[in-house]
Amino acid sequence: HLPSVARLLGPERWADGLLPMVRSWLDDPVSAVREAAVRAIVTVAGEFGPAFCQAQLPGLLAELSQRPNYLWRQLFASLLSELAARGFLSYS
């Protein structure tokens, strides 16, 4: 359902309205919820493309990479891996 909602809202409204909610899922104590957040972010990235990722995700990625708990760094690695595998990251 998330890609359909993303298409209806468009990238700007999704980033302003739903991205904060999905980001909050990354802090959930239940690992399945955190994993669902990663899938949601990757799915929406697929809908909006690399430009959306480069505009909306650097702050999130930087924040996750600095978390002291290994679980959040593991989540960062998972998100980074999924985005890179789909060509949504630029290394320039």
C-alpha cells in the first residue's frame, strides 16, 4: 500500500507528512518494526528515485551511523545496503 500512498502524495508531501512517521519506526524497540521501516523507506525510494534519496536521506543515514547501540548501526548498514543495491546512492 505504501507505494500507492507515495504516488498519491508525491515526494514533497510524503517527505513532510509520512517520512517523519516512518523515521520514528526506526526507533521502535521491536526489530520487526525497524525492519519494516527500512523496507518502507526503500520502497518509497524506488517510487521517487535517486534524487529523492539524495535530498531526503543523508541526515537520516548520518544519524543512524552515529548511534552508540550496535542494533541501530546494524539497521544503518541494512538500509545503506538496500539503497545501494538499488542504485539509489551516489558516491561522488
